[in-house]
Amino acid sequence: MGREAGLDSAREVSWRQMDGLRRILREPVLAAAIGVIVASLFLFVIYPLVRVFQMSVVEDGRFTLHVYRDLLSKAFERRPLYNSLLLGVLVALAGTAVGYLFAFAIARADVPWKRFFRVIATFPIISPPFVLSLAAILMLGRKGFITRMLFQGQWDPHIYGLRGLVLVETIAFFPTAFLIMLGVLQAIDPALEESSLNLGATRWQVFRTVTLPLSVPGLASSLLVLFVESLADFGNPIILSGNFPVLSVQAYLHITGMVDFSGGAALAVILLFPTLTAFLLQKYWVGRKSYVTVTGKPSPARLSVDPMTRRLLLGLCLAMTGVILLLYGTVVFGSFVTLWGANYTLTLTHYVSVFHIGGRYLRDTLILASVATPVTGILGMIIAFLVVRKQFVGKGLMDLTSMLTFAVPGTVVGIGYILAFNEPPLLLTGTAAIIVLLFIFRNVPVGSRAGVAALQQIDKAIEEAATNLGAGSGRTFVTITLPLITPAFFSGLAYSFVRCMTAISAVIFVVSGKWNLITVAILGLVENADLSQAAAFSLVLIAIVLVVLGLIQVGVGRVATSQMGYEPSG
Amino acid sequence: MRHIVSVLAIVVMVAWVSPVLGAQVLHMYSALDTAETQLYIPEFEKDTGIKVEWVRLSSGEVLARLRAEAKNPQVSIWYGGPSQDHISGKKAGTSVPYKPPLDWGLQDNAHDPDWSWVGFYFGAIGFGSNTDFLKKAGVPAPTSWDDLLKPVFKGQIAIAFPYTSGTSYTVLATLVQMMGEDKAFEYWKKLNANIHHYDKSGSAPVTQAGLGEVGIAISFSHDLIAKGNAKGYPIISTFPKEGTGYEIGGISLVKGGPEPELAKKFVDWALSVRAQNLMQQWFRIPLNPKAEVAKGAVKADQVKLINFDAVKAGEDRDRLIKRWRSEIGQ
Amino acid sequence: MGAAVRLAGLRKVFEGRSGSGTVVAVDGVSLEVEDGSLVTLLGPSGCGKTTVLRMIAGFETPTGGEVYIGDERITTVPPNKRRTSMVFQGYGLFPHMQVYDNIGYGLRIRKVPAAEIRDRVFSMLELVGLKGTEARLPSQLSGGQQQRVALARALITEPRVLLFDEPLSNLDAKLRVQMRQEIRRLQQRLRITSVYVTHDQDEAMTLSDQIVVMHQGRVEQVGTAPEIYNRPRTLFVADFIGKGNFLAGTVRAVDGDRAEVEIAEGGVRAPAEGFRAGESVWLLLRPEAIGLGPAGTGRWQGRVAAATYLGSEIFYEVTVGTQNLLVKVGHPHGAIALTQGDPVGVIFDEGSLHLVRREVAA
């Protein structure tokens, strides 16, 4: 019987997929949906990347590697690569450590004010990441607030460069690590730690031999994800990198400053290697090795440490919180200051100019985000539904492609879009469409991840019952599945909206006179060292994001923040 | 209740979508400072009823964009930026000539022989120093290019990348024309040790000096004043005694741009007395002889200028930038 | 008249998860279900019964074989176009819809006019005893009530075949008994052809017109409850249904409808049931067919090894020679309670013996 099964299995595999395909072809709506999605993913995710790659290896119609050779032979072109990798590693380590600290404090040390710490630990997600660079300059620049107060201007913290970037990116990205680690800690079966105690282990031994090893997949995930986020970060380095060039900024400068498209494309491809590798490692290797036992509901916070340690952890959390509040607080203060560095009288002029001059940017950004977000949400849900519930040839590929924009840094995508859509028949540069498309396809993974998680929680029997009673795929999806994944849908919407509003690294390539974004404007202001102005704009942006999130929350009743912040931002 | 709020939210969001239709719109890249552009554009809009949608980019970036967009130009006009950059644009084929009807004579070096670009202001390169820094360091403000190499200024100078910024490229071209190419690069290599970091935008160093992030900014005199002491920062401007370079700020029409007629109107307006008078707010020296000069602005006869060949500078741009990148390593 | 449901050589092979090989879940199942009857697929978990059910419903596509409803071959018809209705193990009620909408769902899909839906839903509610609950959400109902909603939802579309996937396993014991009686009553009243899957023998025995015992993807035996219980054809069936004592033996001789079987404890005469001399057999003796008397009485002598008191009956383990026999003694009030070590006589009627083929390792 075994041999028979073996012969059948190969046939069986392709048979099942063909059968899946046959089933789908019998449902025209479904087949059309898949067709459209595949075509869109190809056109707006794969094709731009292909063009970037093409630009870096084709010269005068011939394949050549000389662009890479040129770049990599020069020390000053190699430096950004080393720098980016170094920065990525440091941020991954620091961010994971901070994230683990908060997660552990909340999930295992039962610190007071847990809700407050949760808010602090996830707040950086909703602000544009480069606001922190702005804050860093305000606080720790040579004429920074801290520098002057504490060090009388005697000590230069050298905030521009590696130091500043590590500080700023750690704070910007540790929320991701926090959410991953919190999820992991909450999913560990209490019985494992309890039985270890029961067998005589000290609390430290329990941590070392049970909790920590079981957290390892989460730690690995966190390290990899943060590494990718750091490499892809553009907003912070363009402000704060000083003499520490990084790949994302260099690729941008090659294209926008030097019209060196092949060089810029090559740098983008070089940037792509580590990020793609880390992403694939995380998705296919670490992500699968989950040691946690799913006990159904995430377990509530437990007290697994002695009082001393608890106080220590609480203290560390408070210290971190202090740093974060100080940074954002500086931005708030800075926005009311007439002329930072010279005249500290408080004024509202910057806010006036936000609406006076920046009104156009705000309007553009809101319109584009409002158009893109619902499309992103729906598309994400449909893809999630197809991936979780249907069988067909190429399903895995669709899943991977839709996730690809998480692994690909915005810089690369931005360059890809201006290369791919600059000539007929797909002439989109300068239009609103290109920005909206960028938003949609950069954020689709958010929606589909939330959808996949939600779908996996629905008892399959419910959808089968609908089918059994006569509903086709479309009807089942609309009348049964969709209502049940609504909370996930709205949380996906919320997070997509936030990402649209805070995006910079890809969209900076496609803004035009007709459609301009507030993040680009803020960046321009910071570059121009109009810090108070930039601070005011940033705060208005954050306020708008909070208002919209609030509206969505009221509209749904609950926004699952546990689903947010899992992926690279910007 | 929940439903009402959701509906309201949707209505509010939909209400945002109210694109401006009907009015004529001119699309522009402006190389002038954002704050400065915001002073002039509303006046133009008021005077002519033409709406302007503009993006602020450093001069070098504008050049790059125009070349990238050559097959599908997004804007009709390039406003601001030194003439040598506009000359590079002419060389790259992104501009189209236009001779504005003037009732006054424009000097030969203030416009392209074929009228591919038109000059509308003058500005000299200078040094802006933060007085607090000077006091603490115990040195006087630099008055020569050699002064900048002094060890006391290590890590205290800010300037932009010559490939993104027209300001910075003017400095490079000036040095090349003053000292000869090889000596100029030798000089810059030494200067590099004193530079804190490079900016994208040419006038950003001024604010950084004003903030005290750096001690000295190298930029155009109008920026030094407008963004420095006029704003309230403790900046004093000085000029190198060996001679300094300067820019004639230019405007050029973009070849294939969507609104050539509106662009022409803008050029006419920019050279009018009214528009030129507006430049007092930024301490730029106007070219229209009937316009007034702001008090405190630095005129051409107040500094030692070298004989700057903007055309050569424009033509050599690509080559010099390439050399700069490989020798300075940024 | 013909069968309402016919399965012909049904096969299902599953491709295992990355690297763990393939699983043959169903290995050649052929079956005929009479119109209006309730047939139970009974077997331990993993025997393939649920897979067979899902192939009838259309949620799994057979690797081989065919499914017929009446004369129509439905093997490749999509699940939403078959006239089969399924009651799921977890009920699969739509949590976001009221009872009324859950039940009426299938009718809405068939575009039945609203007034008619109303009538039919309400009469269905009465039929299953849920009058008055139409406005409630599933989360507001008890397990038993949810069960009935699931049943109502399945019945209202007047399917040709009703399918049950272990519908009672989530209910507590008493409710289970009550529900299965109701299901049976309803099924008989409506005369609807039903295929029922369960691993619970009592359920199978109570509900079914025919029981199909499955094991490792194959059909072991098809028969009525008495047939399955009294005359199991394989060791598996005999062991799976009820409790039994199995004594290894060999047929010495066959005389008419009796067979002489040699076992360790001596020779016995059992109904021949087609066995021939020389064949290896298991002698099946059900615990309730054995009586215990004072030592010295009965066929064999033994000693009580253990006693388990269950209220309405007592199970004794009695050692006879090298064998441990399970003996059920009902109505213990009248009997003397035996304790460990007591000698007893083992009494049984040879007519209640049953022979099952015994596989002998070659």
C-alpha cells in the first residue's frame, strides 16, 4: 500500500492543484478576481523591481556588470554598504533588547501601569519616523536643549552619524520588537514555567532554561525584522547621517542629485540583498519554528520575578519612557518656539503657517491616503481569503509577492516606480495615480496579514455550511467571511492609513507639483533646518493620524493594536 | 451612535476631495528656499490670477529631475538656481528659449546668448559665522579661503553637496577658476577635514550656523542675511579677500512643458519692478535697475569678485562633479 | 427503487505536510444507502469516515471512485450545487446572524420569496422545538439549542441527503442521549436519507438502520445493530463494538451447524457459521453472556481477580486458567457481592458463542 501511495502522490499533487484550478474556473467571479490580482501584483510589485534590476545591469542594450564593479571598486561607494549593515545590526540588537524589556515587564513582571507602558511602547508607530531625528537634533545637537542644559555646550554628543541614528532608529522601531515579543511571551503555556518551578528551579533558572529558549524564535524574528526596517529607513538617515552615509540615502542621491540612474539602481539592488535575505529567513525558517504551544487564549500577565527584579524592570521601563517622552516633548516645545537656537519666545506662528502654507500638502496627503486606504484594505482581505481558503496553482507565489513589499525597502520601490511608469503605455509619473498605487501596494501586506490571522481563527465549518447551503465563493465571502473579519479589516485599514500618512522613502521619488505630501514637506523643512516649522507640521500630522484612528476606533468599537506594528514602516 | 460617527467621518473625508478646477495652473520647480518662494508666489498669483503649483528642490536636483522627465515633462518652468546650472540644462536639452520684452538692458552675462535662460538676481558667495562660536573659539571671522583651513575650524564648517546644490557647485567652480583645477581639488581635500557634514540644500548651512550646530556656513550672501541675522540668528557675513564667486540667478522654460504661455508670463513678471522689489525681503540684489535694493544687502561693488565664467562652469559641471565625488569621496 | 446514495470504489489520498509522506485516508469504499434510511459510518478516529462524508458533501474531491445520488453522478459537482445538507460537528452556525437568518440562509440563496421563507422558518422552528428563539444570536443559545438550529438550517432546504458529522460530540452525556432520539424521530418522520458519522457505538446502535464499521480507510462490515453486535465478521468489529472476551482456538470438526472448537480451557461447541475444520478462530464470548455461580458449578472454574462496581451492574475480572474473562453481572441487588480471591464457577450457553476468523502469522 505504501508503494501505491507513493506513485499516486505525485499525480495526486498536480491533480489537486488542477482540480483546484478546475473548481475555480467553474466560478467565473473567483477566476476573474484571481486574474486581476495576479496581474496587479505583477505590474505594480514585480515589474518595478525588474526595471530597477534591469537598469543596473543593462547599458546600451547589453548586459554588463560594470556598474557594480565601478561602485564596489571605490571605497567611498562601499562605505554606505558597511555602514548600513553595521547600523542595521546595532539597531536590531538594541531595539530587540528594549522591546523585550517592555514585553517582559508587562507579561512576566506584572509591573503597574501596564496600559500606559503599552501605549508608550507602541506610540512611535504612528509618528513619522524622522520626527525622532528632528527631536534628536533639538535635544542633543550642539545647541540642543540637553546639550546646553546639562553640558553647558562643552560636550558635543555628535548626534549626527552612527550614534544619533542608533538612538533614533532604536526608538522608532522597538515597538515592532515589543509587539512580537509580547505575543511570544503571552503564548507560552504557563504550565511549562510552573512545572519548572515545581521541579525546584529558581526563578532565574526558569527564565534561563524555559522562558528564554522558548522566546528564541520571537527574538530571532525581531532581530531580522528590525534589521530590515533599519536598512530600509530613509527619513532618519537623510537628516541625521552626517558623515555616515547609508545605502538608502546614497541610492536616492545618485538618482535625484546626479541623474545616475544605473548607479542608483545598482545601489538599490545591493540594498535589496540583505533585506530580502533577512525577510525570507524570517518568513520561511524562523517563522515556522515556533516552540510555543497555543493554549487558545493569550495568558494574562504573570508574576514570575522576585520583587527586586520587578522594581529594576519597572525602573528601566520608566527610564525608557522618560527618554521617549522627552524626545516627543522636545518636538512639542520646539513647535512653539520662535527661532530655535536664538529666540525662545513662544509663538503660534508656525502652526498658522502649517495651515496657511501647508494646507495644500495636508489636503493632498489626506485625499491620497483616503483613496488608497480602503482599496488596500479590500485587496488585502481578498488576497487573504484566497490564500487561506482556496487551492490553486501559484497560490504560494501570490502570497509571497503580496508580502514582498515588506521586504523591499521603499527606496528601491520608489526608484522602480519612476523607472517603470515613466513612459507610455504606463505613463503615471506626476499623477495622483502613481502615489496611490505606491500606497496601495506598499501596504497590501498589512491588510492581508491581518486578514490571514482573522481567517485562520474562523471555524472552517461556518464557511462550509454556507457552501453546503448553496452559496458560491463570492456569496460566502461577502455574507459570511467578510462580516466576521471586520475587526481585522478595520485594524488593517487603520494601520494602512498610518503608513500612508507617514510614508517617505518611496513616495519621495514620485511627488510632483501637482501632488505633494506632508512628509516630504516636513523633510524639506528639517533639511533646511527650519526646525520649529518642521516640529509644528509633524505635530499636526500626528494629531491628524490620532484623530482618524480615533474615528475608526469609534466606528468599530475596537482596533486590535496587537496586529499593528508588525512590519517595517516608511 | 457608532453609525452616525462613521458616516460623519466619511462625509468629512469626502469633503476634503475638492480639487481646484477651472483656474489656470502653472507647474514649477523652484530652487529658491521654500520660505522665500512662499513670499513671491502668492504675489504672482494675486497679480495675474494664475495659480502656481510648485515643488522646492535644490538646483542640482531640479536639473536631475528635468533630465529624468525629459520624455514627459511635469513642469513648465525652472525658477531660481545659478545660471551655470541652467546652462547645464541647456546642454542637456531640457530648456527652450524665451526672450522677455524688457524696457531695460540686461547685461550679456545675465542671460543666455540664445535666451535659453534669463537672469533675475545677483548674489555673491560669502561666509556666515556664528558670533557665539567665534567668541568662544577666540578667533575673528574668516576673511579668506585660506582662513577656512585653520585647525580651529575643524568640524565647524557646513556646505552643501556640489551635485545637489547650485550654491555649492558655484563654490567649486569658483575655486577651480581661481586656483586652477588641480589646486582647487587639493584645497577642497584640506577643507574637507573641517567640514562637519554636507547638506542637500545650499542654504541649509546658514540655519545650522544660526542654530550653532556649526560655526561657519558657506553660502550666498542673500541667504546668509535672510536666513541668518535678519531672522534673528547671531550671524555675521564676511567675504574672502582673494576674491569670491557669484551667481546670476536664472529662470528657464522647460522644453515640452505643459504651460509654456503661463511660464512666459511668469518670466515677464519676475523681471518686473514689482517682483524685483519683493526680493528685498530676501536681500537678493535685483537686476532690474529700477528696483530697490534692501538695506544691508551685499552689492557687487562691495566685494572682490573673480571673473566668473558661468558658461564654462555649466559645461564642465558633469566632469567636475565626477572628479569631486571620486576625490573627496562623498 | 434503487439506492439514494451510492459510493463506488471511493478513494482518497492526502498529500502529507512537507515531507511526511502521503496518507491514504479512504481505500476503496463501496456502499449503498437505501432511500429514506439512516446509515451510520462508525469507526475510531482516523478510519476515514469523516473523509467519506465530506466526499459525499463535496468538500473533498475523491482521488478515485464515484459518488452517486440516485442515478446522478455527482463526483465532480461543486459542493454548493449538490442537494446535500450537512450538520457539522461544531454546528457551524453563523455567529453574526440571528437564528431566523441562520435557518433562512439556504432559502435566501434559492431566492425563495420572503413570505414563504417566513412560513417555512417558523414551521421548522416548531418542528425542532425552538419556537420563540428566532431573534437570538447563536452565542445566546445552549449547546442543545444550537444543535437544533443547525439541524433546522440543514433540513429547511429539503435536501435529498442529510449528512451528520459527529453532531453530538460537543454535548454532555444526558443531552446526547436526548438529542439522538430526537434526530432519529425527525429523520424517520421526514423519511429523509441520512448518512451519519460517529465514533460512539451507542449512538450508532440507537440511530441506525444500517451500520458501516470502518477501519483504516476500509469497510469492515455493514449490517444492522444486532448483526454487527452478535455476529461481527472480523476481530476488529468484534473488539470495537461492545466489550468481549476473545479466546484463541482452532476448529476441530464441523457437525452440521455446530463446530467443535479447541481452546486452552478445553473444547466447546459453537455455532459453525461457515467455518471449516482446521481454521484458526477467535471465540467471542460477551461479558453479559456469562454467569457466575458458586465454586464447583458451571463449565469452568475460576477466581475473581478484580471487581468494578458501576451502580447498575458489576464487572468482574475472573481468572480461568491462563485467561482473564470479563464478566458482567447486572441487577446486583440479588447477587452476593464477590471480592478478590473468591473462587467462582463460570456459566455460559454455547449458543451465545460466536466465531471470528483469526489471522495466524505465517
